[in-house]
Amino acid sequence: MHKLRYKRHRTWWHRLTSTRHQPHDWPAFFRPRRVLGHLAGAIGVKLVVVLALIFFPITAWLTPDVNQQQADQIVVLTNQLRQQQQVNQLTKDQILADAAYDKASDMLVNQYFAHVSPQKKGLADWLALKHYDFSVAGENLAMGFSSADEVVKAWINSPTHYHNLIDPDFAKIGVGVVSGDFEGVPTTLVAQNFADASAGQIRTPASTAAIGAQLVKHMANHSAKVAIAQPAGQKTEVIKAQAVLPASTTAAVMRVQGADIIMKPISADRRTWSGSLVTVKGSPATPTTPPNVIATQADGSLLESDVDQQNLQPIKVSLVDQYIFARNAAGSTPLTAAGAGYFALMLAAAALALGVIMFNEPRHRRPKVLFSAFGFIAVLLCLIIF
């Protein structure tokens, strides 16, 4: 006589929380070995994504759409700053944006970083090419950044650029962002244009700007230069600044790559000033703005001018900064989307298994099991966030 054997149907939640053949009565999904396996897989996927974002050139992630998003964010942040200072809001002007993009592209193609190109082409020329009618215009430049917020902060820290950001004479704005190699270093270049809607004068950070109650005036009949050198075999950079200033100068400072170099007179007539600064190569994480020198005069007035540059290169950001920027820039590329999808699937499975334990399997609600479950979910959340 045959005996009929019935195999109990095991539903998916039974398999998910099965404890068969487990010495310590652990639910299947949160058995120690399985948790370690899941963690190893998740960390491995995260490691692949991180290494790809770090070691691929930044420009690989900087598509035109990403650059446009950064440009739009700079406009938003500029208006937020003006709102805080109770200054009129700027409207985006496509002609200004096109001129800014052309300027940034020209700097990248011709490998310079200044308001006036080697061909002596300045802001007025770029706007004239667009047949743009204005009465007042301004320009801010930046090179190298890991977020739009860092660009605006760098301009805020530069008095002359800051004045452009909050100048009530401006009514329109346009921003251009390009990416590529500058002096052999992958980087980004930003040009920000401001304008009123009439016709007339040009103003860049090299002309006039308000600092508190003082007025910074453009310095005529001067010479200033900065050179950046890296001693062989060392990780430091030596930034050397020198300027020929008016005899009435009582103090001078040069701002280079976000650092202030205090200058001292080195000639008997107090016209030649010099200063230097030693930094760790690539240590500043802020974007670069064009170097400039500000000289305080005996009557308290300030004179300002752009500086000729030698060997000026974009700052090489740290691996952490590069990862953050590339992760934000990469957006929903297949690589990042695949990683995000894997983590989301693992998190959903872990949350489901934990829910089954909490509501259907009270015998599994032991401290060790719960610690394993919540610990695994916490690690997954960290991998998703960072």
C-alpha cells in the first residue's frame, strides 16, 4: 500500500524567514553569513561606482546638460544672495548667457584665464559680437569647482566680484559653463555676465567696486605679476607675487587661488612690493578666480587691478571633492542608475524581511536578530546617501 506524502507549500515569506538547519534559529535573510555576503556585494558595487567616478576624467561626466544645470544653479544662488541683501532680482538673459559661454570657451581654447584675452578682447567685445545693447555690464570668472555653491562663495570672498553679485545697477544675468583640459588638468571654466538693458559703459572686477564705505578704483600705470612654482620632489607650491605700485601705497595684498598674499615694499622708493606664500599643492578646495592686487593709499582709498599670471593652473581637487562632484554631475547615467537600483532592491528585501519578522514571526524578535537586521539596513542607507 502506497503512502501519500504531501509536501508543504512554502510561500515566499516562509523562504525569506526560514530557519531550517540553522543552529541558532536565525531567519534566513539575516543569517550572519548571508548578511556578510549581502554586505560584501553592496560594498563591492559601491566601490566600483566610486572608483569609476574618481578615476575617470571629470570631463567624462560633464555633459552639456550637466553644465547647463550648473549654470542655472549659479543664477539661482546669485538671486538668493541679492534677496538676502534686499537687492533687485536678476532675470536670465539668453544673449548674455551665450556671450558668457563664448567667453568661457575662448579661455579654454586659448588657455588663458583673465577678463581680457591675449587678443585684447574683453567683455565689451563679446557683447558687441551679439549686438547687445546695454548701459552697464559686468563679468565674473571662475575656474575649477565641485558645486555651483562653491563658485558663488568664491566670488563672495572676492570684494570686486562680490560687488558685481549685489550691484543694484544690474537687471539681467547670463552664465556660461564649459569643461575641458586647462594646462593639462581637467577642469571647468565659468563666465558670469551682468547687464542693464540700455547702452554705454563696461564694468568688470578690474574697474570699480564698493567695499564697505570705501571705493576701489582701477589702478593705472602699474605692473603686477604672480608665478606659481612647485619645487622638484615636493608636494608644496610656492606662490610669488610682485607689483609696482604708486608711491603713496601703505599696504598691499594680492589674492591668488583663494589665498591672500600680504605684500611688503622691497625698494627704497616703496614702489616695488613683493610677497610669497607656501601651500600644499592642491590643498585649497575653492574655485580659482582671476588673481588681483589691492593697494591701500595714504588717504585711505583703495586701488585694484588684475594681475598678469605665469604658470597659473586650476586647483586639483581632492579625491573626495572629485567624487562628490562627479556623483552629482553623473546624475542618472547607466553606472550610477545600476548602483542605485541594486541598493534599492537590497533595501526593499531587507525591509520586507524585517517586516515579516516584526509582524508574523515573533519568535525571531531576539536582540541579535534585530541588531543584524537594523545594522544591515543602516549600512545600506549609508551606501545610498554617500
